[in-house]
Amino acid sequence: MPDFHYNDKVRLYYEEYGDPASDRVIAFLNGVMASVSSWALLRPVFERAGFRVICHDFKGQLKSSKPEGPYTFAEHCAEAKALFEHLGVTKVHLVGTSYGGEVAMKMAILYPELVASISVIDSVSELDPVCEGFVVGWKTLCDTKDGETFFWGMVPSIYGPAFIEKNREMLGKRARAIKGNPDGYLEGQKTLYDTFAKDVYMTEELGRIRCPALILCGECDILKPPRFSRIIADHITDAEYVTLPDSGHVAIFEKPKELESAIFGFVMKQCI
């Protein structure tokens, strides 16, 4: 798949699916630990419906370049906008989880003419001391330089207990896969964590969002609990809000069928 060179320091890896000629375009924006492959359970329904589907890794993530940071959410937005323009996209539905949901909100604030709708999963627009403490812990895990140790240290904060119990083998495979990630992955993670901790504050800007918005949150998310999603929904005019029962932070893996129904229905409603 091709890369997009934003400038001499930033190269974004991206993938496209579905109908490349469609004027119905949807882009999936990654969580901080994720990559383009993380959308494999949610992407197909939009492909079958004839959408053009775009996924990319933010700078600092697995397959994109990792320049020195920290970055800003506005930078991620400008880079994504340039990628969409490069691909000839003038209007796009955004679906983002966690860090990607925060980028989606910022894009709707900064580039309202580009964003047709946003679906925001398990995200925040401000922090509290508990979430800040998790970030400090994640950076310490990165300093172990061991992807498997890093992943298992993250697991309790991002997955719900029922999912962990039922999916230990899958989680073990993911831990081993992260251990095999290229050099620079964990340093890139630290840069993204710093970006998140310093720049995620946007609650007072949410009133500028005028596109349709769907806010979703796992009921058992301890990292970014539902109260943060309620803050987001309460500050965006006419936002729709959905709680995902028995789900932790990584709803895209824990509740993919429920997300598929909610997000596909929401997006299609905007296309009628």
C-alpha cells in the first residue's frame, strides 16, 4: 500500500478499501496503540455498502514516520486533511476510537467543511488525575523496551474483565506480535502519550462542532469512563449517545457487532 509524504519529516502509511469512485467516503482513525489493521471488524460493512474506506496510521504510529515530538492534535488534523485532499476527498465521515476519536473531534472543529459526521468511541475532551496516572504508567511500561511486557501491563486498563477472561489466547498472540514490532514503536508510543496528555483539552471548543455526532462508550471503561463521553455529548449540539454494556475501553474489539450496527445506522442516516 502507498505512503503519503506530508513533508520531508512526516510520511503517513494508508490503506484504501471499497469503491474508489464513490462520493460516500468514511475514514477510520486509530487509537494510540492501534494501526490500520485494527479496523478489520468494522470496515467490511461499509465496503459492502459501496463506501470508499480510508485508514491511516498517525505519525508516531506503527507504519508511519516517527519524528521527534510531542505533536499536537491540530498537526494530526492538518496531516489527515492533506492526505484526504491528496486522495481527492472533499467530504468524509470520521470514525475514531480513543486517540482517534479525539482527532475526529478536533477535525470537526478545525475543518467543518470537510467533515460530514463524526462517530467518537471511548474518547475524552479533558483529563482527570486518574487518566493522567495511567499515562505515566504507560510511559514506564515503554521504558522496559519489551513489547510483551508493555502489552500485558496495559491490558487491565484497556480491556474489560469479561473480555480478558474469554480471550487470553488472542491477547497472548497480540502481546507476542507487539514484541515483534520494529524498533521505534515504543518510543513512538511515548511521543503520542505526551501529545495526548498535553493537548487533549478541548471541552470548551466542542460547541463549535456542527456536524452530526455519535458518541459511544464502553460501560466498563476505566481508562476513559462514560462520564467523559457524557461531557462530550453534552457539549455538542444534538449529539447522540450510546453506552456499550459490558465493554471496556477497546470496544472495537470487545463489541464490534454492536458498534457496526450503531455506527453504520448512524452514518447511513446522514447519507439519505
